[in-house]
Amino acid sequence: MNAPEQLEKKQRQRPIMMTWLDPVLSLFFVGTLLWELMTRSPAHVVAALAGGLCGVPLGVARAKAVYVRAIVDVKMVVFRRSALEYGLLAVLLLLRSAENWVASMRSGPATLVLTGLVALGVVESVARCVALSIRYYRETKPGT
């Protein structure tokens, strides 16, 4: 593997494979919670769909904001550091730790909002991963 490139302040490089793990980790941390919430009622499914629909443009926007460039020969991507990504990770961990508490909640407006927010987080992660992968492969495609 080549020596790491010099990066500007607030940039980091990461293997593209690590980017693909983001949605998997998101599902691991909150997937069971999302499923438990969605199976409560059709209203919860609608809330999850609404949250997911909001997560797609948010994920694409985040991908555009953090992506800097591909480093082709070592299959790395350069990203801008963002406080938002650390905040979202903290939220996912908080939701995972609060899973038992949430599971004991009865249906109501709070659980509908929570369902939408959890779905937003999961779908945002998937949308960001897909958008980053598309951009990476456009840059690394032979002949470009």
C-alpha cells in the first residue's frame, strides 16, 4: 500500500470498503428497534416510510458535502470531517441503548415520531453509501 497522501485540515481518507459498512452498522444498531416499531401498526409503517423518504435526500446531500476525491490505486476515498457524522453516530448509539425503553412504550405520537426518525437514520445511511459509491466508481472507472 502506498504512503498516505497529504490531506488538508479536516480531511481524512478511508477505504471505500469501510464506507459500505456504514449502512450495515446502522442496521445492526437500530434495525431491530425499527422492525419492532414498524410492526406495531400501519401508522408506524407510514411513519417509517415518511422518515425514509426524508432520509434519501439527506443522505445524498451529506455525500456531496463530505466527498472530496478518490485515491484509485489504494481504493481509498478522501472525506471532509464533519461534526454531523459524529452526532449521527451518537444518536444511533443512544437509540440502541434505549431500545428496551422504547419497546415498552405504548403506541402514540411519540412512537410514531421515533419510528420516522429511526427510519430516517437508516435510510440516510444507505442513501449516503450509495451516493458515495456511485461518485467513487465514476471517478475510478477506466478511461476517466
